[in-house]
Amino acid sequence: MKYIIALSLSLVLLSGCKSTEELTPVSKIKPGVAKEGTLANTKLISDATAGLEKITGASINDSELLKFVIQHPVGNVGSRSWREMWIIKKKNEATQFLITFKESGLDAADFEITKMNEKTSKKDCPQSLGGFEMGQSNVFIKECLGTPDYIDQNPDGRYVYLYNKPNGVVVTYLFSKENKFTKFAAYQDTNKK
């Protein structure tokens, strides 16, 4: 499955990731040890999904979420820790998150979500600044172009990413309040030549 290959490659990129006291550092995980599924219960899955929705700014359907256990639990019952990779697979993008779970008693667990370094393959990005398709997410465009130089928020919930380019060129991407790309424009700022 192509997700396992991507998972193995992504794990190599996480060499600088912090580890908890009990878990082996992510950089020491051997490729191919991931197993599809999750060890989280229904409540923890719901809470972690809500956390991902807050990070991405978009709702996530169960069919868009792939879960892999990459480190099995270590420690004593009630204080065990484990790691999983959750991948949000939307139409034109796949975003990977490392989630570290730590039990805090027998019926509770805390978790930490870390967005992984390789979120979008650059080959999926368009070759030109105006090549993005209408309806693509703000996350996808940000992953292709980087953090915008400025974000202009409109009162109706829409917003614009502005990127300053050489020779005073400014490119803009308008997003709906649902975080979907709706319009592209480019202009030259004559004050910044």
C-alpha cells in the first residue's frame, strides 16, 4: 500500500522530534513496523479528531482519516505511552500527523499532535502561482507556497493570503469561510520596484 511507503519515508524525516521519557525516539523506529489501526478508544478518537480539525481548520470525515500504530504501548497500566500516525487524505492532498498518547489514569489519556515535516509532495503542487484549482484547501496552498506574508481577514469569514514576490509583484489567494480557494489575483505594487 502506498501509504506504508509514505509512512516509512516520513519516519526518517522525524529525526529531530522530541520523545517522551518512556518511548523510543521517533528517529529510532524501524521502517515497516507500522500497523494499520488505532489503540485509542472511541472517546479518545473523537477528541484527537477534534484536535486535528482545530489544527487544520476543516471538518474531517472518518473516510478521510487513516490511522497507523507506529509504537506500541510502553510503561505501566494507567501511565502507558504509544504513538500513532494519522493521515488526513483529501482530494488533492495527504497531511500526516504524529500523535503521542499518554494514559493519565485507568480511564483517561492525554495526547499531543505534531504535524509532520513532509505534508505535501511538491510534485502535487502546480508549476505556476496561478495553477491552483478552485476548491483546494488553504492548508494545501500554504504547504506548496509557505506561510503567507500577510493574511487579510474579511468580516464575512472570507480571507486572503498575500505573497510578496520579486519586483513588487503581489499574488493573492482568496478563501471562503470554509477554507476553500475561490479566486487568484496578481498585481504589481508600483511603490516596491
